[in-house]
Amino acid sequence: MKASALFLLLLGLVLSSCATSELGASGQKKIAGKTVVIVGASSGFGRGVAEKLGTYKANVVLAARRGDLLEEIAAQIRAAGGTALVVPTDISQPDQVERLMALALQQYGKVDVWINMAGVGGIGRFWEIPLQDQARIVDVNLKGIIYGSFAAVRQFRTQGYGTLINMGSIESVNPLAYHASYAATKGGIKNLGQALNQELRLNGHKNIRVVTVEPWAVDTPFWGHAANYTGKTPRMVMMDPPGKVVNATIRATLRGRNERPVGWKAKASWVSHRFFPRFTERISANAIHKSQIRNGLPMPPTAGSVHEPMPTGRGVDDGVKKRMREENKQRKQKN
């Protein structure tokens, strides 16, 4: 068993760079003219995917709560040669998700790819995060993904094809301490995708695919937007750059496995948890405890963007790694 785990890990490390590289010319041509709905397009992965699809001449439907920011992204997409439709949407509201689909079809007549990237986080001891915050995390991260998936699969069955991509996390497989409710929603997203793929297979829908993307921790505005009740600045070890996840998500629109850990760290964690689950969870918990609880600098509690959108955190990345390096210097100077 240990030999098999090592082999899978090494294979993952070899293949990870290919899976996270930018599409070549032939792949970009396949994207051109496709209609892609992105829920959660105002920052982070969603914005990164949207802007890159614009350079590939796709039709991009932008959905998120921050409509003014979506208009800014739409202008960039049009300038790059793609087309864009802005539909302000709260994914936790099923009527707004239905409206999003209706407007996308009205504008483009089809939806080739639907990407659910909207998500909110909560960091802290489970018993110290307000229950209303945890309920809202479930409303957005799980119920919202179900609403988006329902709309997408129903349309795909009507038109006979389509790809649904749901943003999971390596926490879909290896849940982290201090992320309990968030990890629970990400596990639900993985199970949703697995069940949907089997239902589609059993009912003859061979041209409809559901993909769960599972990144490692990434330097995006997620950390600044998360509810945080640890009393310390939000942190995580060995963060990846968002470009890896952007490229992997776009590649998933064309081909590949239905479950996609992104990058070598996510693949290593995925393999380790499969063969040594309790050991992997313990090591991961120790790492986040040191990074978040012991090494973070003092910060007042915040609900972040869980209930209402924030004006900050508008880009694809958010300078979290740089901020952590500065915090580490400050901590060492004090010691």
C-alpha cells in the first residue's frame, strides 16, 4: 500500500505542471465562441478565469454580488476580444440563479460551461464562530452550488451537452481544523459531483460532465473576505498562486478527470489522505494551528463578506503571501 501511495504521489508531481499550464493555441481555439457562465466572477479564481476566457474570445456571463466590479471586468473582456454579459447574482437565492440562466440563454442561446466559483469562508474554533455565520456559509457554499448545479444540469439535458464545474477544495478530501463548516460544505460539493456523474451516466447523458476542482490554499481575496474569529490575521502555509487554479479550471472545460486536485501540494495531500487519513488530518491540523493561531498577528473579529460584500479584495490575487512575510518579520523582531 505504501509503495502504491508513493507511486501515485510521484505520478501526480510529474503531471501537475502540465495540468496547471496555460492552454496552447489549439485549446484556445476550442474555447473561442463558447458561452461560459461564471458565478463568483468578481475576484479571485472567478475573475482570473473570466479575464483569461476573454483573451480566448469566449462569451462570458459574469455573476456575483458586486455588480459594479463585474462591469469593470466585462470591459476588460470586451477589450480583449471576447463578449460579456453582467448579471448581478447572489447564488444563495434560487430565483436569482434561475434569472441568471434565463438571461444567459436570452443573450447567447446556449450555455456550454457553467462554473460555480462563489464561496465564503469562516475561520475559527467551531464553537466561537456565530451560528448565523456558519448557516450563511452553508447557504452560499453548498446550497448555492446545488442551485447553480440544478440550473446547469437541467439546461444541459435540454441541449444534450455541457460541462458543470464546481469549485471544491483540497478540504473536500482533507478537512482542516478551524475551517469546520467551510470544510463540511466543500466535502458536500465533492459528493454532489460524484453522485451527479453517476446519475448522468445511468440515464444516458454521456455528453454532460460534472467536474470538482480541488485547489490547495491560494493567495486570493478569500482570506480577507473570510469571517475570522481567531483573533489573528488569516493565514495558511505554502500558498499557491491563483494562476495555477485558473489554468486548471479552464483546462477542465475541455477534458480531464471529474475530480481535479490542483498542483503538487493538493495532489500530495489527496494521496496522503487516501492512504493515511487520520495521520494526514493530524499533521494538517498542527500546521494550520501553528500558522493561524500561533503566528498570526492580533486582529479583531470580523464577519468578512459572509453576509454582505466588501469593497476590498477586488483582484485575482490579494498579496496575502507578502503580508504574511511582513508579519513574520515583525514577529521575529519582537522576539
